Amino acid sequence: MASKRIIIKPRTSCLGADVSGIDLSKSLKEKDKKIIHSAWVEHKVLFFRDQHLTPEKHQAFAENFGLPQPAGFVPTLPDHPFVRRQEQPGKTKSLDIVWHADDIFLPIPSKGSILYALDVPEQGGDTVWSDMQEAYQALSLPWQRFIEDLSAINVPNADLMEIVKRFGAEAFAKIYSDVPPVSQPVVRVHPESGEKSIFVNPLNTSSIEGLSKVESETVLNFLFRHCQRAEFQVRLSWLKGTVAFWDNRSTIHMGIADYGDSHRLMHRVAIADTQAPQ
């Protein structure tokens, strides 16, 4: 897919595409906005190299596709409450080293995220995405039928002891007071493409409603392993100035913490959705 300027080059047959011929710091023409939006829904995660975004330009690009979503737990830039600062200096590592979909623990999760690299390690620090629509299609028909009517409980971190260990019992209690557990469908329908996808992940999904503990763990462990199959994945090696724009409704992702004590600094703007998953 291409216009006179924009070229979309798919990374795999199902997930990810490199986009060239566009400067995201400039106002988008309506036709270019439509090209990017269509590619985003089709390929689920788009990669743009050699971009130069101020916080204002970063947010302005996001606003082409919806309203920015409040940051929640993630620190933001002064005077830019929708631009999240994600920094791992030295040995301080993010909880995002576990597969997850952003904000699935909210009644209406964010629809998309735009991550911009300001400083990256010389080696390591890649991010991997997995295609949850392709994962659903790869299930046998009996499995598809079994999980389609199920709902699952999602929380900020399904590993409760990890939160207690990192932040303390008082912080743990406040997190779960501010963000109580929320039920989401195990299979959701993309509101634009109409495609079905698996909507659980290891970081946030704690249990499946209506099943016993053993049954729930068995089903979730199978789905977690299934969704991490290599043929569903695309991997990005970051360079300064790289932008990744992904669809939270059809993917999960994970940062790879293999860069030792090196510094990594990203800015992220999340795009709010207008309806709960169905």
C-alpha cells in the first residue's frame, strides 16, 4: 500500500509493518491519516524510523486517531499529563517484561499506544508483539467455541506478591482500591475489522470466571503459551527516533530486559477507546 509519499512494507504475513515517507512531526493530510489508520488496523503495529517528536508533536500525532488517555500509574512529563515517561536507568527495570496488553485492567482499555525512543541501549532492549487475532484463528474449532463465551478477571498485575515485594503492602492496597478487578471477554471482536482475538495476557489476567481454580489455571496457561508462539510475533530493535504505533485491541507485547545497566528512555501516548471490549 502506498501513496505518493507513504510506503507500507509488511514485516510478516500477519503482523507488523515498516512505514516510510512520512514525517510524524508535521500535520497529517486527511488522505495520509486514512492510509496510516488503515495500515494500523490491518498490520496491528507500525514502525516509523528517523522521527523527531517534541512532546507536543507526539501528542498531536496521537490525536489523529482519538483522544489521549490519562496516564494512570506511569509518570508523565511536567506540563504534559498525557505524555508518559518510561525510563529504565541502570538496574531499575519496568514490570513490562511480561506479556501484556495496555490497560486491560480498566473497564475501557486504551485502544492504541504510540511509543517514541529518545535513548536506547547499544545492544538489547527490543520489544516483541504477538498477534492475538492470528492466535485465535490458529485454535481448533472446539477451543474457539469453548472460550468465546468466557470472561476473565484482569488486574494491574496478576502476580500479587510481585507488587507487594516491589512497592510494599500499603501501595498494593492502594492500587487495588483505586483500580479494582475488572471482567473482560476472553475473546473480543475488533470494532473496526470485525476480527476476533484472544483477550487475556500473563501480566494482567488472574482467573476465568465460572471455572474452578485448577480449571482456570489450566485454560489460561494453555492460552498464554499458545499466544507466545513465534509465528504470531514481530520484533523491533529500537534506534533513537523510532516510533512504534500498536493496536491494543488485537496484540500483546513485551519489552526484553537484556540490556544490563544501560539507559533506556521512551515517551508514550495512549489513545483512549470509546467502548468497552465486546
